[in-house]
Amino acid sequence: MDLLREEIFAHRFSTADFLAACHQAFERYGAGVIDNPPRTESVEKRGALDYFRLDMPAEWPGKFRARKIIEELSDVASGRLAKREAYIAFEDLQQGRAWRLEAGHITDWRTGAAGALGLQYLAGAAIKRVAILGTGRIARTLALSCDALFDLTEIACTSRRAANRAAFAKAVEPDLCARLRIATSLEACIAGADAVLTAVPTPQPILTAEALAEVPYLAVLAGDSRTRQLAPEVLYERTVVVDVLAQAQKSGEFRFAAEQGQAEQIALARNAEGTVLDIGDAACGRLGAIAPSAVYLTGMGAQDLCAAAMVYHRLLT
């Protein structure tokens, strides 16, 4: 299987390209065109670090098949990432061709695009000021995706370390249309925001319902079973759209609620028949009058499939 390295294709695709590919993934998943089985996740101790592995399959029957694998050695408690590898095994089912794509860049961008699109599905064009918690790779693509999708007046951002905040500003600010405000505290960051986007791999919650009381919309870029960004009441008090329910239920916030016997208190978006509505329903305009105020996104193989198909068509066909 031939390998496509990121240096060959990363510079060829814009923020708008990834937004379009991610919307295609959500919309066609919602239309039943793309199959997206729940991902499988495993964690095991290797010395002082966790070995963490994700396997994320998806298929567009008769057209494409993809499987994204992420492997990393990390310590969530300290924030240490010792090693991380990601690739997508991609097949063109019509042409009988197979490729392996390095997927770090794709993962970062399809994740940032998802956060921005999730807010758009919920709020339309109403968002003018966003606050981003975190200054890592995903925070950067969140900022650029929101800037491209909305007519923003301000993007605020914060993280714990001054050096990380400065690096974020240096990397992102030249490409923004909106004003960038770097805040030194979470409270200062979210003050006056129409939406908060959080992408912080923390084992302990950093956001409470009280802190978010004046914030209309929330996008959570969820980690895995080891992380919790939200205090429990946030998911009890806001109507929440998930991407894949089976995956969300294995993430930290949902697992904690289940362990406390409060899983049923999570206010999942549902239609009149009681069926849980997901990001595919949101992309297809099926939320109706429910008016959710939060999206909880764990990442979908369908996103990787559509992003890989975009790269494949641009470079190889």
C-alpha cells in the first residue's frame, strides 16, 4: 500500500476545503449514505505512560472505504504526549486502488472543522464572539475554522501556560479576520462569548454550569474515556447533540454520569418519538424546534473518509 506523506498534500488544502469535506461527512452520514460504525478504543499501561489506540472505520458503499488508526503514548494527568502516530488506510472501491495517508494534519483539521460546523448547525449565523479553551493543534484549527465560517468580531483564547498562549497567537493571528484576544484566565476568556469551544485533554472538569451561565452555545471536542472537561451538571442542563452516541457514552463525561447512576439525566436531543438526534440529523436540518445549545463531538471515521477522498481526488485522479 503506497504511503502519502503530509508534506506532499497538507499545503494543498484550505480551511474551506476541510469545512466542506466535514460537512459532506456529516450530511451523508445523516442521509444514510456513509456507514460509520462506532470506533474501538483501548488503553493499557506501559511504564509511566498510557498506550492509547483508536480504530475508526467508515465506508461509503460502492465508492470508498477508510480506517483511521491513532496510536499514542501519553499521560493525561500531566499533559505529556511522548509519541503519536495517525494514518488512514483508504480504498477506492471502484478503481481497486489503496493508499495509506499520514493523518495528523487531517485529524487536526477535520476536528476543528467539526467544532465550527456543530455551532453553525445549532446557531446559524448568530455567533459573533467565540471563546476557545486550549492552545494546542485542535485549538488552532478551531479558531481558523470559526473565523472562516462566521462573521466574527472576536476570538478569545486561553490556556494555562503563557508560552503556549504566545505561540498560539503567533501561529494563528496573521490568518484571522476577527480580532484575537488572548486571555490569562478561563473566566476572562469566556466573558461575553456567544459560544465556547473546549479542546483540553484534562482528567478533571474545567467548565461548570455556573461559568457557562451567560454563554448561549457550547462545543465540546471530547477526548476519550480518560478525560473530562465538563462538570456533570453542564450536560444535564443543556440539550446536547452528539456525533455517535455509542462513542459519546464511552467518553469521560458520559462514563462519569453512568458511574454516578445519572446517565439518564444527560439531556440528549430527541425528536417527538424519543429518538436521539445526532450530528447527522443536525447537518440534514432535522433538529426542528428542539434548539439544542451544545454539541459533544468524539470524532468520526466518516470525517476521515471524506477528508481522505478529498486528498485522493485532488492528488491522484
